[in-house]
Amino acid sequence: MDTNDLARQKLAEQRQQEDQREESMRTRSEEELQGSENHLDEEAREHLAQQRQQDDQRQESLLQRSEEEVGL
């Protein structure tokens, strides 16, 4: 396995971990919203939306860096 293959494998593992973490956060957020939807105020909803947006930006940044490192 050459350096590029190792880099691709590592990046794929990082993406998979990030996807799992994001899915876990989404699941928790959805459970929180469903469990206390009537009691959750607008500020909390905005905070959860900001967290999701930050996660999306972080994942996009990771993908861009990964592509740059591998030279795709």
C-alpha cells in the first residue's frame, strides 16, 4: 500500500467517524426536540440549528482538506 492509499484510507476513516458523530448528534437533537417539544423555547431551537450548521461546516472543511492532502 503506497502513501496515497494510506492517506485515502485514513481520510475515509476520518469521514466515517465524523459522519457517525454527526448522526449521533442529530439523533440526540431529534430526541430532545421530540421529548420536550412543547417546552423547548425558540432560543434552544436556534442553538441546535447552529450546532448542526457548525457540524456541516466542519465536515465540509474536513472534506476539502482531505481532497487537498490526497491531491484529488
